[in-house]
Amino acid sequence: MDFDESPEHADLRAAVGKICAGFGDGYFRRVLDEDGRTDELWHALGEAGFVGVNLPEEHGGGGAGITELAIVVEETAAAGMPLLLLLVSAAISGEVLKEFGTPAQQRRWLPAMASGAEKMVFAITEPDAGSNSHQLRTTARRDGDGWVLSGTKYYISGVDEAANLLVVARTGASDSGQGEMTLFVVPTDADGLHRSRIPVEMRAPEKQYTLSFDDVRVDDDRRIGEVGDGLRIVFRGLNPERIGGAAIETGIARYALAKAARYANERSVWGTPIGAHQGVAHPLAEAAVDVELARLMTAKAAWLHDAGRPAGEAANMAKYSAADAALKALDAAIQTHGGNGMATEYGLAHLWGMARLLKIAPVSREMILNYVASHTLGLPRSY
């Protein structure tokens, strides 16, 4: 068992960090202040081959896996520039197309995704279904040689930035009444597709939307996988999303702890750096321990996924531990700065919303505990 990072991975971290450094520490905050988007950073990462690092080489990707994508995700966040759509476009949509798309579908969509020219976001969440994906109500019915989609999706990230949506829709029901789902790639400018922005308190470049599908027609060549096989396919894509979410959280935590350590070394009271006092040092040290544990579990989950082995348990544990670690690190870093922790110029408090969001999404901590209780411990399911 070897815990040394490979030279290739170390080089990848350094290269991503160099690109981010070129944008400067204030780039992300300026985007937030302008209610803008991180297009410049996304395209720079795409041109370097990092947005599509996990996609097949024959379609312009890096030919690597989720392990490498998680490194890209973590390093951008560690530079203070967390990119939520890396989880959605590269991790979910990219992995689904890579594994379940036909050769023609892969040629159609993956090259632009790999280069960073286009994004494909993911639409599964609905107002009334919650965590019960079997109860999704958005339907897709056959109509000639195509399909017609009707229904509503909720809290869909980055629709304004994407060329396409990967949509989960009900195409039937099992004998027990559970919905049978199918996946479709829907262009974001399709006739009958309407979006409205959801106002949220969290500041992030990626905006949230409610989507209304008013008899949106798509051809059958935009169907991914077999009819009724959508949930099985989706769950293959959700593990990479959770791994990516964990990577964002550990990156945010590293960013916060680096700032806090620097401040605690430089800030002196009564002639002594404040970092010499255990009341300041211990919370930061505890947070550092939690972050390293979360990073190890994230690496394990990515390795399992890339090896084609069951990764659900590790991906859920990584996401759970990383969310707590990030919030603990941010809180300790802000406290270390005192009142300056809330000051814009010190660049900490603006990341709290993103870190807190990823404790809720893409799966809540309560559902992760349900999963661990039933799958790891063999306890009866409560749902």
C-alpha cells in the first residue's frame, strides 16, 4: 500500500494551481460582486485539458478518471475559486456519457465538454420528490420517433451557462408503482423549456433555476441508455458528484486554513504571534486533522470508482466528512481573524455559503447516515 502521490498527480496539482494563481486572489470575489460567471477560468482550465481530464482521449479528454478530476476540483477550490459545475458537467454528465452514451452521442457532446467550450448540467431534483427519486413526476412520453417532456425541475445549477441538460424523466412505472426513469439530453434553448431564477442567500457564480418543461420535444437519439434504465445509470453518475463535492470542500478547507495559519503567524498581540496561543492553534489543528481524514476518504472513493468497484459507501462517507471538515475549518479561520474574518479584504466569509450548501447537496447528511446505517451496519431501512 503506497500513500505517496505520484509525480503525475503532483504535476497536475501544480499546473492547476498555476492557472488559478494567474487570475489572482480577488478574481472569484469580483465575479461574486458582479453577479457574474467564471467563464475565463473555466476556459483557461479547458484549454489546458483539465476540465475534461476524466473524459476519453479520443474525444479530446485527458483519458484519466475521477481521481484526476477530483484533484482539479480540489486545487481550484484551494486557490479560493470553487467551481460547482465541475461536479455537474464533468463529473455527472461526463461520466454518464462516457459509460452509457453511444459512440455517436459521445462524438456529439464530449469534445465540446472536454475542451471547456460547452457545459452539460443535470436536472433531477423536483419540488415534491425530495430524496425519493422514484417519485419524480416529470414525464417523457413517446411521440412518433421522439419524446415529449412535461413537468418541473427545481434547483438546477448553471442552466444559464450550459448548452444542454441531462434530464431524468419518468417513462413508466413498475408493478410496485415505483417510477421507471429514462435519461435525455435536452438543449437549454429547446422550444417549451422555460427557466426562472431562484433567489438564494448563498453567493456563488452558479445560479439556481426552476425549469418548466412545456411539451418539450426531443429526438430519440438524445435518449441515453435503455428506456426505464435511467436510475441505474444516474446512480453511477452520482458517486462522482459526491466525490467532487468532497474535493471542493477539502479545497475550501485548505484555502481557509492556509489563510488562518498565515494570519496567526503574522498577527502579534503583546509581542507574541497569536498562533502561539493554544486557544488559537488548537481549533486550527483539529480542523487540519479532519481535513486530512476527509482527503484520504475522497481519494479512496475516487480510486474505487475508477477501478469499477462499488464506491457508494466511500463516496458518501467522503462527502459527509468533507462537508463537516470544511465548515469547521472556515469557522476556525474566521475566528482566528477576529473581526477581520468577516471583512471582505480577508477573503473568507464569502465561501461559507458554498461550504454550507455542500452539506445539504447533492445528498443531505441525513440520507448519508441512512445509507451507512443500512448498507454498512445492516440496520433496517427507515424509508
